[in-house]
Amino acid sequence: MKIKTCGVISTLFRVFFLISICAPVGIAGTVVLEGARLIDGTGNPPIEKSVLVIEGNRIKTVGAMGSVPIPEGARVINLRGKTIIPALINLHGHVGLTRGLEQAAANYNEENIRAQLEKYLAYGVGTVVSLGNDQDLVYSLRERQRAGKLPGARLYTAGRGFGVPGGYPPGLASPGDRYRPQTPEQARDEVRELAPHHPDFVKIWVDDDFGRLPKMKPEIYQAIIEEAHRNHLRVVAHVFYLCDAKALVRAGIDGLGHSVRDLPVDQELIAGMKARSVFLVPTLARDESTFAYAKGAPWLADPFFEAGVEPAVLATLRSPAFLEKSRGTPNLARLETAFEMARRNLKTLSDAGVKIAGGTDSGPPLRFQGYSEQRELRLMVEAGLTPMQAIVAFTSAGAEALGTKAEFGALAPGKIADFLVLDADPLEDIRNTEKLASVWHEGKPAKPVSASPRL
Ligand SMILES: [Zn+2]
């Protein structure tokens, strides 16, 4: 009898709990966030005391307090003193490669990818493009997610990317996650094989790892780009050298997935990128990670980093043995010089009006998902961009680079309600994007990383 009563009470409690969970949607299914400073992601000046009306998963209206009607029956949340920005879009990430610090083909599974997408989101990244080391599982995961069955950051993919036999990209876990065409005909065939999967981009690697590996030949990437465009697919290139970047722009590339890191960019590249609307994803956090651990990476002592990393991984990263091993990385000085060149080139290209989209290349070992995107914002500002430019790159410019199907990345009527509520203003200090009060995705609040000691 006692147990039965308990059961009834617990059922009642559950019903009450469910009602209270559902309550944020309000009677009319509408939530109003009022009083926050609102940065809409397009570069417009902030609205100091804003009203943001959300209906379901979409933004209904946005504007200044007093100018926007509050729908009757809506749930109103007071956010005075907070700042709202769109959730971040990472144009260059990877999922399913790493578990802990190890890269292995077996890591490409639903459980691991789900945990990674949830981590991205907890750090404020609402969308991630997995740029080209993906196994075919990615397509069903993307589909399941669109059907509301996979939580976390919204997943886009370049599917299987295009590398070089015996060349770049080196040392990856699974041989089946990329093509390595030997002839233009083979490259065209492989693009035609990829196309029915509807990848969001096609990824190619054009690099030789400081002359150590064979580089993709122009006739191969020319064939890939032409065939991709014939199939209405856009191509993003991993680049390192200025000469390759210029040749790729001439060949019709749609985006550069990294910075030019050997030489200062020149007028020819700038003019070509602007004329063809080629976007740049700088991935400064990636370049910094290649040498920073040898100097005892400053983020190892940062609680915001620690909050998303397993204790055992953290212990390894902080160990003297790891520091010693990192100091043995080949080409350390060249990698640091490449990072400096990337920073300089980002500033030049941004000043010249080239489209900059936020991205990090997070996901491989030592490039931590979620934290990397937050760090990239800071690195972009340290490179000379304004906080507003960095935010725009990671929001509306990212959505624009993704194409017309991206109905997020800006806070405007009709857009999907993906946004971050911050405790402080990132225009005053870009590091305030780390002060996450809440992360909203598809119109619903999710728990940010800072709210829990560890994920
Ligand atoms: Zn990458």
C-alpha cells in the first residue's frame, strides 16, 4: 500500500515536472526574452534593451523594448544586464575522429559523435560542418538529426574528402573516409559517386606538409571542382601556400578552409577572392595548437577549458611527459611562424573586404571541440579584427557560406532561434562570449558548459 501511494505521488510529481518543463513555451507557445543587449550577428549596432519573441523554434519578432508588441499569454523572461548573440557556426570542424586523445576509425560511431555534438553546443556552437573525414554513417546521422532524433550542434558534412595517394591528409584513422584519385577521370567518377549523398561541401586537401608529401596536382583539383559544380556542390580547400590559394581561386574554388601561412597574401589573391566571393575560414586555433602545447598551452589552466575535458585527459595534458613529447614536435619554429603569418593574412583579407567565416578545424586530437571555437574568437580579435567582426564571422557570415539552406546565424524574424545569452558584453571584451548564461538551440534552452563542472 505504501509503495502504491508512493507510485501515485511519483506519477503526480512526474506530471507536474513535465508541465513545469513545458512551461517555458507558455500558453500560446511563445517565449519573450526582454531587456538584454542584442547583437543580431549581421554587424548592425546592438539593440540596448531588446525584445526577442520566439514561437516554436523560430524568431517571430525582434526589436527595441516598447516598439515590439508582447503577445498575450507569452512567457516573458527578464534578461536585463545580459547580452544575446546568435549561436556560433563552425565552418570547419570534424566529428567522430577522436576519443580522449586517441584517433581511431572505431571512434566514428553514433554514441561518440552524439557526445561531441552535445559538447559543441554546450560551448555555444549551434552548428558544425564536419569538413571531410567522414564515414558514410554521417549521412544517416544528419538525417536522424533533421528528424529531431539526435541532439547537440546541427551537423553538416563534406562526407568523404579528396586527398592524394600516399600524400595529404596524412595519418588519419580510417582509409575509407576519403577518396585519393590518381587521374582526373577517376576524380570525376568519385565526385559523381559522392554527389547523391548530398554533402554540404566537397573537401579537398592541397598541401605537402613542408615538402614531405606529394601534393594534389592542379588537373586533379580542377576536375573535382568542375564536376562538383556540375552537381551543384561547392568545394572548400585545405591550403597552406599562397601560390596554391591563387591557383585554386582561378580554378573556381568556393572557400579556403585554412589561412595562407607561407607568405603575405597579395593583391591577386584578394582581387580573385572578392571577384568570386570565395570565403576564408582562418582556423587560427588549429595553427596555434600545433606549437602551443610545447610551451605549456595557457588554456590548460583555464577552468572553461577544464569544464569540457575528461579528468584523465587533463592529467595527461598537464604531465611533464606530455610537455616533453610536445617539445619534440617536428618543425615547431616553422609552425609558429605559420601561425603569425595566418594572423597577419586574416587582418589583411578582412580589411580588404574578403568574406571571413568562423572555423577552427577542431575534432582531431588536441583540438578540443567547443573550446576551440571560443578561443578562435579571441585569436581573431588579437589578430586585429573587432569583436563585432569576429562575431559576424562566426554567425551570419558562416550561415552565408553554408548557403541559402542555413536559416540561422542571425537574429531576425523567421530565422531559427539559435542564440547565446551571455553574462557580459562581448563587444567590450571578446572573452565574454565564454560567460554563457544559457545556450538556446531551435528555440529551446540547453545547459551551457560553464554551468556544470564537467561534461
Ligand atoms: Zn580539417
